[in-house]
Amino acid sequence: MSDQPRITDDSLQVRQLSHYQFSWTAGESGQPGMWTLQLVLDEGAWEEVLTITPDDADNLQDVLQNTSKVFYDVRRRVLMFGVTKAGS
């Protein structure tokens, strides 16, 4: 048996965004609705649902449409946009 820690899906902290879906849920009568963003990461190996503001939904949709590679840090709950080679 090896002394090395076993790597599992839960031990991966940064995952690549495969798909995303914005959703809006109506609030109670006279109350504002709620926006969520569902992230499908590593082709479905992990999913995350974020509650976001209307402004964030608008901004994120623009960035997601214009960025070819997006990563998500599961532990810190941070979206990272684009990859640039060092020295470029």
C-alpha cells in the first residue's frame, strides 16, 4: 500500500467549466426574483449553483460568451477567465 494520498473527485480544487445555465425564479408577489448560475464542470464530474445579482448575471453572460476557457476554484468559489501562457 502506498503512503501517497489518494486523489479523488472531491480532492480536485480547480475544474474547467464545460457548460453553464442561467435561471431566474420568480419571487413572491411584489418581491424581486432570484438569478442563479449553474456551472457544469469537467464534463459533469462536478456541478455548482451560484446565486447572483441581476448585474452579475448580465456581466457574467458577456464574459462567458467571450472567453474560450473558464476555470472554477471549488474551495474558494472563484471563476477564472481565460488562460494566458507566461511571457505572452
